[in-house]
Amino acid sequence: MGLSDNLKGVILAVASSAFIGSSFILKKKGLKRGGASGIRAGVGGYTYLLEPLWWAGMITSKFITRNNLLFSKHISPKSHSLLN
């Protein structure tokens, strides 16, 4: 007796929202640190590229976005028939 598709979908949505939110916070903290130590990104600075927090946020964001599609496809393959 497994979880229903609806419950799996809700769990996936909540988990991905938490990870996407945390990656946004990491990127924002990296941008703030980069702006404090050099020219802000909003005015053409690139110091945020040297911030590990910004990179951690970007990598987390890309990983979650890519895997979100894979996880949802695994949970409900019928809804992703266009991707095959």
C-alpha cells in the first residue's frame, strides 16, 4: 500500500518550494556580500561571482529545477507523455 499520486504531488511541491526558497536566500546573501565588498551587481559589478554563497544558491537552484521535472515524471508518468 503506497502513497496516492495526490499525496506524492503535495510532498514534491512542498519539498521543492523549500529547496527553491532556500536557494533564493543563498543567492540573495551572496549578492549582498558581494555588494558590500565591491561594486553592486545592480550597477554593473561582478564581485558576487566570487561569493561561495551565491554559487551554492545557483547550483542548488539548477539542481532542484532539473530534478523537479525528473521526480514529477517518475511520480506521474502519464502527465508527462509529451516529454517522451
